[in-house]
Amino acid sequence: MDAAGFTYMRLKTKNGEVWAAVSKAPVKKGAEVTIENVMIMQNFESKSLKKTFPTIYLGNLKGA
């Protein structure tokens, strides 16, 4: 989902599902992506989505 210049994604990893956010990018559901330069944020509040993420990975979409 896109909001405030970011693309938020729920990703399936080998360790389970996680949330990640990158600069707005055209990512299709089911696409395989790699996030680079990752910073982990705890209790991250997105005012535009009116949602708090207990843990979210912020970074850059590889190849974007």
C-alpha cells in the first residue's frame, strides 16, 4: 500500500511475515523483492495510515 511517499509491504520471509517500507515504488502483490540498507524501527507510527507497526523494516528497494 502507498502512503505519504512510501510503499508499505507485508513480506513473507523464511522466519515469518514482516512489514517493510521503502520510498514509493511500483511493487505488485506476489513480487519477490530485496530490501537494502535496512533500519529496524520499533513501535513506528504511520500517521497517514493511522497505524502503528510494532516492528517495521525501513530501507531501499534493490534495483529501484
